[in-house]
Amino acid sequence: MKLRRADVARMIDLSAVRAGDDEARIHLLAETARRYGCVIATTLPTHTPLLARLLADTPGTGVSGNVGFPAGSSSTALKVAETRELLAAGCDEIDMVMNIGLHRSGHHRRVADDIRAVVDAAGKVPVKVILECHHLDDEQIRTACGLCVEAGAAFVKTGTGWTPTGATLENVALIRSCVGAAVAIKASGGIRGIDTLAEMHRRGARRFGIGLDSVARLFEQLDDLHGGAIDG
């Protein structure tokens, strides 16, 4: 299928989630998300109320909140409290980090219960579960996908973007082979080329976490190299 400029924008979760992102960056995040028509903008919890206020007059761009970010090792009670606070701040979606350490330790029931508690707290608001594939082998990714489906996640997300390796074509395809049509896929981390985005779309990803500093280059490549549309 042809992915045009507007199609790409409606799949981009534009982010400013680094520790050094200050209020000036949040203003730039909102302005940039509005300019390109991105489907979601997201930042760290301390800036979420500001971002929600800045985008209040932009109904086409929602706000996503980050829970247990970036390590996923908060207690379930803290994740639930964080989810409720972010919803009260105006979030339209929630991105939560799976408890990576528990998963690697084989405590799969606790991991599933942790995800389900956030899903339940979010109610009708979609929850994207971040696996952080950098820290997992293929079998651990497969198991995590099953836990996400079981717990009612709306999306499985490849990573936070904070690890040395981000989304790869291989882990997008692996996740798709595990979840089928039951759960959507968000690829996040290191996506800086429109050709990579298109190939990930062909392999099953339907959302893309793109950093604030990368989005302009992505759209320039789409316009300059592909005339405003690319096969996806």
C-alpha cells in the first residue's frame, strides 16, 4: 500500500522523553506534533500536564503518558498510581514498561499481573506495553508477547529508545508472528529513515515512536526521495 505524508503522520508517536528535556523542549514538542499532524505526543510524567495543556486545542493529536519508564521495575501499586495520575492529567494513551527484570527471572505470572493491573486502571484508554527487546532473547520476546495478549494490552512496543539498540526489522517481524492480529505493534527506538519505517510497516508495525530531533529529517526524506509517498 502507498503511505502518504498524512498516513505516516497518523502513525507517529512524537516523543521528548530524555532526562534533559526541559519545558522549552515540551513547547517545541507540542508545536512540532501540531505542525506535522502526529497522532500522539509523549513526554515524561513531570511534563505531561504541560503537554496536555499545550495540545488542548489540537484534537487531532493526543497525549500519551509513560508508566514505569524507563526500567519497568516500579512496583505494581506505583504503576497503577502513575497510570491514574496520568489519566487525570489528560492522557489519551498509556505506554508502560514491562517488568523486565522479573520477566528475565522467569516470574511470568507476576509480569502478566503487573500488565493487567495497569490495563485495568486505564479502563478504555489503550495501553502499549514496552518489552525493551534489547534485553531479551527471542524466546523471552515470544513469551512476553503472549503475556501482553493475555493481559489485554492494545499494543506491544519494542522499546523505550533508551537502550543501545532500538527497534529492528527482525523483532518487529518476530512480534507480529507471535501476536497476529490480536494486538497492534509499535516500533520505537532508532527509526531515523523513512525506508526503515516503511519496511517495518510491511512487517506489521502500525505505530512508530519517533524522537523530536528525528521527525523533520523523516518527512524530508519522504518528500525529497519519495515524492510524498512510499510503498508500505
